[in-house]
Amino acid sequence: MTPEEQVTLAHAFECTAKGWALFPVGLTKAPRTPNGHKDASTDHDRIKAMHIQYGFALIGIATGERSNLAVLDIDRQHNGLNWWQANRHRLPDTRTHRTRSGGLHLYFQHKAGLRCSTARIAPGIDVKAEGGSIIYWPAKGLPVLSEAPLAVWPEWLVLPPHRDPTQPPMPVGQNLTAYITGQLYGLIRTVVRAPPGQRNASLFWAASRVAEIVAQGHLVKPYAEAVLIESACRAGLSHTEAARTIASAFAAGI
């Protein structure tokens, strides 16, 4: 085992000591195991076996009940840091990591019922909770900005649930015609209601059609991606799986 691999495993075991379930991730942030975060484990022997078979280029942590962990993901590229600066006085002191893209991961205790969301709180602000995952960036030398104990998830960041969990979310701030709205609603309803075993295929198909709507100038891409990711997470896919499938569909369609 190389010195770098030894360091990575040492970081991994620091995480498991906190009760965080891990799985191997590639440098592109794509899971390396067949089932992604569903393969996450706190067992040292299992983690070593996954490292031998797949390699931990990056350490993925399954968020939600399994790790008792929820993360507020603040993205520098979508003005998330501006939101953080404006609201940091409302946020409790909690463990905080710098991310590879220059953003922030704020670690909290998981709150029962909390699920992943993308840009629902604000543009550039995502929630990684039940059904999601994050990258443990300190293992790649990025700083831990606060080692404070994990705070309770702030109540003001608990968004009201949608009345019908099978109803797809619609983008905010988009001036859409009734025809385009109907098209988009039907596509993301397909994603939300896709049965197990067909979710990735349904997402790719719907994202390809949404990419066509974006290419025609009827919808802004960041909103389209956010709605698709939230729909996919609601259907049961992880944020990482959804983002990868959507990116592939957009690359093929635009």
C-alpha cells in the first residue's frame, strides 16, 4: 500500500469513528461501487475490501439516517457564498469543511425526514440528507474551517413538504408558456414516478427532452438541472447519480 493510500485509509477510519458510512468515489466524484452510497459501510474490513477492489480516489460519505449526518452544501459557483455571508449570523457553529470548488460543507446532525434538495433554499444552496452523499474533502488536504461539534439542523432551513410527494417541483422565476409548462410538468412527473429499476433510464430520457427545451431558449439551464435533480432525488436516486445522468443527457442533447 502506498503512503498516499495509507493516508486515505487513515482519514476513512477517522470518519467511521464518527459513525459515518463510507464508499469509494473517483476523482470526477462518480461512485466506484455498483450501488454508490448504498454500498457505504462503517466496517473497517469492508472498507479495506472496497479499497482493494475499487480504490478510494475520494472518500464518499452517505448522508442521512445511516450516518446521522446532514450537510448544507454551499456552492461558490452559483452565488452560494453570498447567501452564506448574508445568513451566517443565523447559522449555529458547526463542523465546516472547504470544498474543492471553493465552497463550504456545513455538517449537522441529521433531522428525521430531511431529504436532499437542490437550490430550494436559495441558488447555490443544496441539502445533502437522506438518500444523498458528500465528499470528505479533508482527505485531499482541504482545510477543516471549524471542528465544532455537529449542531442540530436549523429549523428555519426545514422547508415545507410538497403536498403530494409524487408531484414534480416546478422552477421558480421562469416565464413559461402554458405549453412549455405542460411539457416540463409531464417530463419531471415521469422522473418522480419512475419505478425502481427504471429510474436512471427515465431520468436520462426526461433530461434529454428538457435539454431540447433549454436549447430552444424556453428554459434556463441551471433551473432545469435543479428541478431534474430534485425530482430524481425524490424518486430515490442519489444526488450524485442524478447529476451524472443529467450531465450525460445534456451533453448528448445540447
